[in-house]
Amino acid sequence: MPFVEVEDVGTTERRKLTPQRRLQVREKTGGLCVVCDSRIDGVRERWIVEHIRALELGGADDIANLGPAHEACALEKTREDHRRAAQAKRQKIRHLGAERSKRPLPFGKGSRWKRTLSGKIVPRA
């Protein structure tokens, strides 16, 4: 089997969010929340700029991937994004075969039992 080099995509580096970029993001959607699709009242409600596709899930850090969101909506979306990213990392570890063995060696350090020099099996203290 030939050796295939695995290319890790990684995450995109986050650029600084200037007031001009923040205004561009808000004007792009007309002031609608990208999570719940309701209007954001910029005076009475707190809002943040949210990545539509999270950076850790392969999203880009450009205007096309940014949108305004209510603070509460963004918190819920971020929690879901972290859950999905953790699941993807677990799948990658399993796929590459880098996970811990679920079947430890008999009488190894991970076992509850040990074999003495005389061959007797005793519980590990």
C-alpha cells in the first residue's frame, strides 16, 4: 500500500473586525439576524458579527461568511459549532487510528490484575 500524505486543512486565521467591516456585515443582510432571521434593533439589542460557517469547521474569514446575530442566538450557535467540531475531531482520530485501545493488554498497567514472578495472579494494589 503506497504512503498517502494526509493534508490537514486546519482553521482559518481570524482577522481584526474593524468598525467598517462591522458596518458592511450589517448592511449586507439589511439588519436581519443570520440565525433566527428576525430584525435586529441596533439601538436596543446587543448584536455581534457571527461566522455563518465556523472557522474551526472550515469557514472563511471574509464578508461572505459573516453576518449579524443577536447575542443570545450567537451563543447558541457557537455552542452547537463547538459540539460539531469536537465530533469531527473524534472522527478524525478514529479514522487515523490514533485513539487509545479499548482492550488493554492482559495484566498490563491498565489492568486491575497483575501476575507475580511466581505466576500467581493477584489484584493490583
